[in-house]
Amino acid sequence: MPVYSWKGTDLKGKIHTGVFSAESYKELEGILERRSIGLISARSVLRTTVFSSSLQQTFFSQLSSLLLAHIPLYDALIIIASCNKGSSFEKLVRQLACLIAEGMPLSEALLLHMCVDQLAVVVIRTGEKTGDIAHALEHMVKHKALMELFKKKLYAALFVPGITLCFFMMSFMGIFLIVIPRFEFYCTSLAAPLPYSTHLVIGLSRYIRSWNFLYGCGGLVSFLLLSFLYSHSIQGYKVHIAFLLKIAPIRSFLIKVYTTQLLRGLAFLLGRGIPLVQALEVCGAVQSSVLAREEIAVLKNLVEQGKTLSYAVSSTIFSSEELNSFILLGESTGKLSAMIDNAATVFQHKVYSIIDWYIVLINPILLVSIGLLIAGLMCAVYMPLITFPLCLEL
């Protein structure tokens, strides 16, 4: 759905601004008109969140805590705003408080002024219908914290190898830019024959110190940048994922990650009483992966056609004997939400196991590779020092 940044005025002449999702400009105008706001201008913007992920988490956590303490919603928002004086966040929260004071539901107020994800909106609307926003927000905060922890675990797996590789590259460049040129001068002054490995190292050092190396680096950076930009387009992302999915270990890992995210979202929404079709729609909307969104859309369409969830899952990349067993058991016992939650826990542990295995495996491989390169470099440097005395004796 398109997102519009809008500006309008109410009957008192007060200017209002915000961001809202609407199918068209006309629909946006109608939505604002129902809130006694006349639309002055609007422009289509990218779907971004005014709140960062961490700020959203903090906001909803504070709000749920205050509501659980039986503080009225308006007062809770004012308290949160007063804790963030001088920031744009304070202004935004105060605008929300004003809309709440005018009788607007929190879910609509959030949509009117910021693009929170669909999961948050659905959960808040459910809380509004049941009259228990506080607990709905509390459960959502816990769910989001769990998903953030899951993402951090994935990113942490790449941190140590990345740091090790960067340190090696810096050391490597230092050796070839500073040490090898001095060694080359020493070798040429003796006018003695050099081993092939030494010639190779000296030649590489000369290349690194030449303009050709800079041109090559520039070309490589440009290629990587273009590849990065292309991979972030819809078509490029599909090509990128299609390539990764051809590699069996990566395919297995990615599917487990997507499955875990889907199951966590489904378990959370079904546990809050959200219908299955709507829960699938929300899970698809909050997915960052285009492939996962497409597969969830297939799931949703099959369920809408009257198929069981177990049958629908078996027609997608999420299908596995273990997952199908969990879902079938949930459908037969009427405890689908609980069984999906159990399945999510199982698949999450599987992902963690793969990550732990990767961390255990990649570090020794990286260190051994670096050690072999250093050993080769040392041999290339020390071989002439060993052979020079022999050459002088001859």
C-alpha cells in the first residue's frame, strides 16, 4: 500500500502533518476528512518507519509498562514525551497524545503519524477490541525482543571472522607496502639469483604499489557497489537469492531462518486471536525477504481457498516432515497456536546450532588459511637469505 506524507488543517486552523498508508490520494483525503482535517498537500514517500526498531521497542515497552500500572493512555503518552524533551520523538508522541484526547484509537493515531509495521497495528487493534491494550503491547514487546535477539545471533556469527579477515588484510597490505620494498632493495643490491616464490612476492608488491592496483581496486569497488545496489532491487534480490539457494548448505540454512520467522509470527498472532488468513498476511508484510513474502502469499491463497495449513505448507519451501507433523498435530488437537510455537522453538534451535557450528568451523579455517599465507610469505622472504651465503661461497 502506498505511503503518503501529508499536511492538513483542522476546523480551528491548526496545521497537522503526518505519514499515512492509503490506496490513493482520494482515499487519504477521505480518511483525513473523517477526522475533521482538510488535506492541504500530500506526496508519496518510501515506506520507512519514523521510529527506528530500537526506538519502537523502547516506546512500546514504556507504554505497556505504564498501561499495566493503570495509567490512562493519554497520561502515559505525555509521560513518555516528557522523558524525551527536545527531540523529534517528543513532538511525535505529543501529537499522538492529542489525537488520543480527541477520541482517536491508538492504532489509527500510529498509522496517521508514522509507518509502524503491520504486526504492531494488528496487535494494538486486537487489544483495543478486547479492551486490554496493555497486555497486547506487553506480548508484542516480548515477541519483538525475541526476534531482535534472533537477528543479533545471525549477525554476531559474521563478526569475529570479519574482524579477523580485516586485521589480516591490513597486516598484509602493510607488509607489501613497507617491508617487501626494503627487502627488494636488499636483494637487488646483492645481484644474486632469487627463488621463484621471492620473484612472485616482489612482483606482487610492485603491483600493489602501482597505479594499476588502484585502478583495479576502483573497478572492484564499483562492481561491488553496483552489485549491491542491484541485489537490493526486486529483480536483483531474486537473482541473488536464486543463486544462494542453488548452494545446498546455504539453501537449507535460509529456509530454516525464513521458517523460524514465519512460525514465530504466526504463533504470536494466532495466540492473540488473529484469524489465520490475516495472520499470514501480516507475517508476509513484515518479512524482509522477497522470497519469503512470495511463499507466504502462496500459503495465504491456499488457506483462503479452504485448504488446511498443513496442506498449504507442504506446497511451499517451508515444507518439511517435522514441520508438517507439528501442524497436523495442532490441527487435529485444536491447539494450532501452541504447536506452531513449539515448532518455532525447534527450528530456532536448529538455526542456532547451524550458527554455532559455523562459528566453530569458520574460525579455524580462516586462521589456518592465514597461517599458510604467512608461512608462504616467510619462505619467500627467508629463502634468499639462506641461499645468499651459498652463492657467495661459490
